[in-house]
Amino acid sequence: MVRTEVQSSDGTWLPIFGAWIIALGSTLGALFIGEVMGQAPCDLCWHQRAFMFPLAILLAVAAYRNDGRSWFYAAPLAAIGWLIAAFHNLLYFKIVPTAIKPCGQGPSCSGDGMVVFGALPIPLVSLAAFTAIIILLLIVRRRITS
């Protein structure tokens, strides 16, 4: 059996680990808000979770294996999650009219419960998390290809 390994000296482990920490923190934060605080997520939050939760698992395995190719399979998940989070922010900050708002049933995207630490809107925190993960994965890609 031939085993190919990325050398640990290629500088990819730290950004992969950082991306995993962000994904894990986002996943645990979403679970805390939903399960401990009892705040039901809106439809767009559910969709963002569908892309963040697998990232926590994929990036954990990638960091453990020091898999520099992880950007190839993790970046598309992060990019789709980013697009959903960006649209969610457009709704939250009322840039997109509410007439095309997909959150007709369930909690509102613009309710008071969409803020953490008294000032940070949850959609903005989600967008920041996906952005940071994408940046770290692009760093991994750059270090692998150079």
C-alpha cells in the first residue's frame, strides 16, 4: 500500500487547525443557542448550520491527518455557507426587501433574539466565521501549490 503524506513542514497544519477551531466554535455556539438557550433558529440559520456542522468534522480529520488537500473539499462547503450567510445579512440589515424573505414560518431573521453579547447580530457572526474559514483554506491552498 502506497501512502502519500503532506509534510508537516509545508505550513498547512496551523491554518487547517484554525479553520477547525472556528468551525467547532460556531457549531458549539449554534448548539448552545438552540439547545441551552432555547432559541429556535430561522430557516436561513438551519441552512447555514447544514454547511457549518460538517466543516467541524471534516476539518478535524484534516487537521489530525495534516491533509493539505482539505481546502479542496472544505472550501466548497464554506463558500455555499458564506453565500447563505451573506443573503441572511442582506435580510437582517434590510438591504433586501422583506417581500422576497424566505423566512415566512418560524422565528424572524430580524428579531431581538438574533443578537449575541448584546451587540453582535448572529447572521453577522456566521458570515464572519465562514469568511475566516475560507481565508484560512485559501492560505492552505496557496501553501500547497507554491
